[in-house]
Amino acid sequence: MKNLLGKIKLPVTLMTCGFAGAFLLSCNAVKPKAETAIEEAVIDEVEKEAVAEITEVSEPVVPEPEELEELVEEPEEEYVPTAKDLSPYKEIKLDGVKEHHFVSDDYCYIESEKYVLFLDKDVDLPGDFVINMDAIVDEIERQLQVSCMPEDYEYCPVTDVSVYYHGEDPWEDWDIRPKMSIFIMTDEEAKGYISNASSDDLVIADYALYSDDVWNSNPEFYASEFRVRFDYVDYYAIAHEMTHTITLRQTSLTNIWTEGIADYMSREVVNALAPNYPSIGENKAEAEKYLYDAMIPEKVNADNAERIFIDDYNEIDTADRGAEYVTGRYLCQFLDETYGDDFYLKYKEQIDKDGIDFGYNECTEEVRINYANALKEVFGDDVFTKFGDWCVENHALQELGGIWPEIEY
């Protein structure tokens, strides 16, 4: 048949129909007249092949369930306003000029990339406050080599702070996760609010951020020599509390570590930022004269350094606390100088690897021993004896009464 086809010259109409297939059936093509019986047989064979070609039935294509889901249009979700959307309190912006000031006459807020500032009434903010706050957060993250918004932390909505607002909570049901909540308070009744922090948020109580009206409204503010309203914002204290929130979002820590890393970072952060941030530089120049070492119950040396770390100053009365701050600060300084600036990250990763954790008021002696062992796993079995020797050599943690500056009020 192949040889015959090669020899027979079929009319153009047939060739077109044979190769186009469907044309043969759909148009009124005229069957060419065969000259011989052989030609007629060839023509019939070509027609049969063409018909078979166009009548071949393919299997139906059944979409996969996943494809069907994609074909179904998702109904548009109805927008539900959040508590933030419905809030009567305004978002404000600062102009960045430190000589300019914003004084709040009602609750309001400032939103930044990594946190939201919740302002009490009668807060007085310098125009560069947010610039400085952003720099502090970034510098803490850079030095500790962690994020202030870790992915594995279980975030909560904005904390109920009605205790500061006479039972009223202006930020009720707000949800800004994973950003940090930062509350700036004015203690108009002079109840003695102080700055503090948790893994969820921090509170800033700085007399320098009180408006003149609030400060002058209550004699209790200036009746005590311990309540001093400086001419500068205390960025040391802010960096201290900010470090608490950032580190506690990473892992649980003992007293010495919790306060020590915060105290150490407050000084490191201010020192790093002072040259490029005028307000922080002014704070450093003025506040350095007030830096001190708190009292300690015993001098630290190679023989007792590990025991003190495990004891964690848990027997010291809350009203007399301070030893954990200074001991932890010197421990961090020692680790930084001896093992490198990634000391915190290495220790944190070891704690995570060992699965060390505890709940509120559950930091038992056994747990604290685990923290001590983790430190030795990272930096060597002799880390505590080296720390004790370093303290003696550098006259650190050798003054039981502490080291106090002469302060002029």
C-alpha cells in the first residue's frame, strides 16, 4: 500500500481532506473519480483512516479534588472592625526634633515597626523620642543577636493595665501581636509606680516624661529626695526594661541572668548609641555620675562563684534587692570579654537544647543547677572559677556595701 501511495498522484482535494481529517466529513468534498480499481481501493483506505482519526474518542479528564477547590470561588470575608479600629483614641506622630514636645491631653498611641507606645494623659514626649526608641530596640537585637518578635513565642493581646488607670482600660481588646506594648505612665497620685517589664510588655514611669502640670499638681512627687525629675529622659532605664521584654521572649532566666543581662545591656546600648543620637548622648553624659554597684552579701571569688549563681540571691528580701543586678552585670561583662559578644546567644541556644524552663515562682534549686550546668556546657567546666578570679583581679563584687556616687540633688 505504501508503495502504491507513493506512485499515485491523488487530487489536491483528497490530499487536503486526508491530512486535515475533519475537512473530509464537514465539507461537501467530491470524491475523486478513480481511474482504476487499485486507485479506488487506495482512496477508500485513505478515507477510512481519516474517519478513524477524527472519530477516536479520548478519555474524559476528571479534575483532582484540589483543582476543584481552586475552581470554586471563595466568598469574600466580611470585614469586622477591631478594637483598635473602633478606639476613640488617636494615633499621633512626632516630628523628630528633640526641642519640640508633644503633651497628651487624652489617651493616645504611637505605632512603630516593632512596638506601640500607649500614652497616658499628660505625657510630655520630646520630638525625637520615637527615633531613640527605635534605635534602642535595634541595638539590643544587634548586640544580643536575637529578634524582639521571635516566631516561636506565644503572643498575647494587649495587657489589661486598668491598675494604672483607676480601673479603666483604654486599650481593652486591642491586639497588636507580635509587636511589643509599651505603656508610658503618669502617676498623678504619686502611688510610686516604677518602670517594669514582662515578656509581653513594658511600663515606663519616668518623671522626665511627666508634663509640668502633673508634676506640679502633687507635692508628693518632690517631697522625697529619691523622686528626682531630671532634665533628660532616662534611656538607661528604658534599655534595661526593653532588654527584659526581648530576652524573656526568648527563654526563661534566673534572677542573676534576668537582671544582669538587662543591667549590662542598658550600659552597652547607651554607650553604643550616644555618639549618633544627641538625646541619648546627653543622657549618658549626665547619668554616668549616678551609676552604682549595689550591696552584696559576700565577695565573689573562685571558690563561691558557682554556689552564688545557683543560690541566685533567693534568700535576699525583696525590699533589699540589688545583688542580682550587679552580680549578673559583671557576669555578662566577664563572658563578653572572655568568650565573645555572642555569649548570650550561645547560652540561650544551650538552654533551648537542654529544654530548661520553669513557670512563675518555680525556679527551684534543681532548675538553677541546670542553668549552671548549661553555662559550663557552653563555656567550659571552669567558667565559674574563671569568673571568680576575674572578679578579684578587676576588683568587681568585692565591696559588700556597694559602690555609690555622691549625688547632688
